[in-house]
Amino acid sequence: MAAEDVGGERARERALLQAEKMETIGRLTGAIAQQFSELLGAILTRAAALTQSSPPNRDLDDLKETAQRGAELAHKLLGFSRHKALDLQPLSLTEYVREILDTLRRDLPGNIEIQFEADDVGGVVEADPAEVRQILMNLVTNARDAMPKGGTLHVEVRRARLGAADRPLHAWIEPGSYVSVAVSDTGTGMNAATLARVFEPFFTTKALGVGTGLGMAMVYGLVKQHKGFVHLYSETGQGTTAKVYFPAVYRRMPLEAAEENLPGGSEAILLVEDDPTMRSVAQGLLEKVGYRVLAAMNGEQGLATYRAHRAELHLVLTDVIMPKLSGFQLYESIRRESATIKVLFMSGFPAPNYRKTVGLDAAVAFVTKPWTASELLGRVRLLLESSPR
Ligand SMILES: Nc1ncnc2c1ncn2[C@@H]1O[C@H](COP(=O)(O)OP(=O)(O)OP(=O)(O)O)[C@@H](O)[C@H]1O
Ligand SMILES: [Mg+2]
């Protein structure tokens, strides 16, 4: 079995286990929340009746308030466990997300810079506007909490096509057209232990009273209910990207069609990526559509490979955050030796210093991780075909 198949197989197994776990937790939570919701409803009704028939009473007011808080908690849990009916309608995500972001802006501290990017033609999805707002709010709140000293919040709306080629990085997807909303921050990031549990209800690393640990559980449940899925990418100390995929309206597309549409070429590409799964998936994908790929597992090796093969290379595809020699440093070294080679950065985070580093270099582009096959290959083709400087 080829390396990328093994990597992909493992990723699929992990995703399946994760999905099964969430399914079980969801069913259990849903059943409990349903019962509690009814009990609290009964308590609130009785309390309301008592208020009507008796003189003002502080204890009674407190009781009502407590029951109300309990009802809200149960409501959130129902959102997670998908026991809630959605009010689905065609929604143009680009406009809607921009609108929500404008209202959320006011609640964010001034030391957080907000960036918004979207495709020119917005994608239409079938979604419940109130729930989309809830999803976005939870993600933005987490991003804010992860950046206590400030940073950059980057929100991106893109149309995306997912096919079998995306399985290794997006296990268990239904092939088709989607619209993705990515919320990235330059905050604390998550370690592997946190990442593994982040969707569990009541899982929180925040102080008592600050977080209830329901934000991501709700995101998971609500996204699932929209027949979408959510993908997290995070590096400790660097930041996090949460990418939510909503199925586009008219998304039915045979798998083969999605595969055929992947743009390829025969140029030689230097691939520099320290994450072995990402590297093997990217390599497998690029080779499948005809490119010749030289892979390097870090910046230093990337530079050495570049120097040994510079005459034949057309493009460098590099990760940004790597130990020792970062993608930006690699770029700077390579630029000193060649003014024209195209460089495509891939990163999970907004790079505030990106423009500072690359200036007005037109032979440079950027693709957000976790990318889809069509996104990556589209960006590679576009950059290769852009006019030389
Ligand atoms: N963008 C992020 N950056 C870093 N860590 C995150 C991020 N998003 C989530 N987490 C981690 O995942 C945990 C669970 O997130 P979740 O939103 O479910 O709960 P919470 O934020 O702790 O509480 P709540 O959302 O209920 O107020 C967080 O406590 C945090 O450790
Ligand atoms: Mg939260």
C-alpha cells in the first residue's frame, strides 16, 4: 500500500471512531436533555402560576431564574444532539456571513484585527439563518478567547468541491459542491489532547464560570444537522482554523465528474511540508494529476532540494509554520537565488506578516489549510499560468 493510502486509511479510521463517539454522546445527551427540558418546562409553568396567585416572593423569583437557566442549558444540548427542527431556506453565505461579522465586530476587543475574504460569486446553501449565526458566534467567541493579547481573526467564505481525492483529509465526506466558512485565529492553538475532545459537550479548558464547554458541541451538532461537516486544523502556539462546509444548493454531482474536473499539469513542483499526512496527501494528489513532485520534510531540506534541482522546478509549494526554517524564510532564501520561481504558501492561519514578507511579489499565492483537492490544484494551476514577472 502506498504511503498516502496508509496515511489516508488511518485518517479515515480516526474520523470514523470520532463520528461514532459523537453519535453515541449525541444520542445520550439528546435523550437526557429532552427529559430535562420537559421537567424544567413543567417547573416554569407551575412557577408562573404561583407568581400569578401569590404576593411578590424573592425565593420564587430565584427559583424561576434558576429553572430558566436550566432550560437554556437543555436547549443548547438539544442543539448538539440534533433534536431541534431547522428552518431551512436558501441562503447566500457570503452576504450573510459578512453581515453577521459586522454585528460581531462590536463585541470584539480593538486589539483583534478582523479580515474577511470571499469568492466573487457567493455560494447558496440551504440553511437555517439563526443557526448559522449561532455557529459563527461560537467559533468567533472561541477565536477571541484564544487571543487574549490580540491577534488576527480571518473569516473566509469559499465555494468548494469535494471528491474522493479529498477523503484522506476530509474523511467520510459526501462528494459534491459545498460552501465553506473558515474561521481562523492567531491564538493559542490546541494540543492533540484538546483537539481529540473539543466537540464533546462540557469539555472545556477554560476557568470555571468562563466556559461551559458547549460551544463546539453545538457547532458539531448544528453542522451535522445541516448535512455539512466541520474540520479543525490547529497548531499549538500558532492558531486554529475551523472550517465548516455547508452543502451547496444543487450539489448533486457524480463522483467521477468531481474527479475529472481536477486541473493538472506536467510541471515539476517542490513540496515542502513537515506534517507527514499532509505531505503524502499533497504529493499523491499532485502526482495523480500529472505533476512531477519532489518532496521535502522541512525547510532546510526544501532549500537543499531546491538548490539541487532549481533548473527543472516550476513551483514551490510550502507550508508556512515549520521548525527551524519557516516557509517565509525558505521563500526569502529562494528569492535571493531566483527572481521568478512561483511560490505557493499553504497555512492554516492568517499570516499578518505575509504581505510584509512577500511585498508585491506577483509570483506568490496562498492557499488555506485544510485545503480541498480542487482548491489546491486550482490554486497551483492559476499560479503556474500567471504571467512571469
Ligand atoms: N479557536 C480555538 N483556539 C484554541 N482553543 C480552542 C479554540 N476553540 C476551542 N478551543 C478549545 O476547545 C475547548 C472547547 O470549546 P467550546 O467552545 O466547546 O467550549 P468553551 O469555549 O470552553 O465554552 P463555551 O463555548 O461553552 O463558552 C475550549 O475550552 C478550548 O480549550
Ligand atoms: Mg466556546
